[in-house]
Amino acid sequence: MPKSMDNAPRDGSDIRVQWRDRDGVENTSLAHYRPASGGREGGWWTYVDSDTLKRVDPSAWFATDEDEDEE
């Protein structure tokens, strides 16, 4: 069940999030919160491929164990 991002853990742990890319396609991926530091913008970050880390604006999150139960 999707949860509000207001309650998402911001301790750097990976959580499964839903977000839309610039084409409007909804994605689900593991992401983690990073606070702003050293000129880097704070927010939610995910790998979109093995080399590219991207800041995303998630609309919801899932506990990873809940997500695995649905498979």
C-alpha cells in the first residue's frame, strides 16, 4: 500500500518510491534521502541506470517487505 512521502524515512536507508519522469511515465525504484551538502541539492535520489544517480520527486513510498509480499 502506498504511503505518504511526509512519513518516509530520511535516514539514508533505501526505500521503494514511485515517481514520474519528464515524459510522465510512472516509475518505481529504490531511492534514499540525502540532505543538501557541498553544493549538492538535497532530496530523494535513485539510480536510473548503473552509472547515473538522479534526483527525483516521489509521490509515494512502500516498505520494501510489503512490496516483496505482493509479488
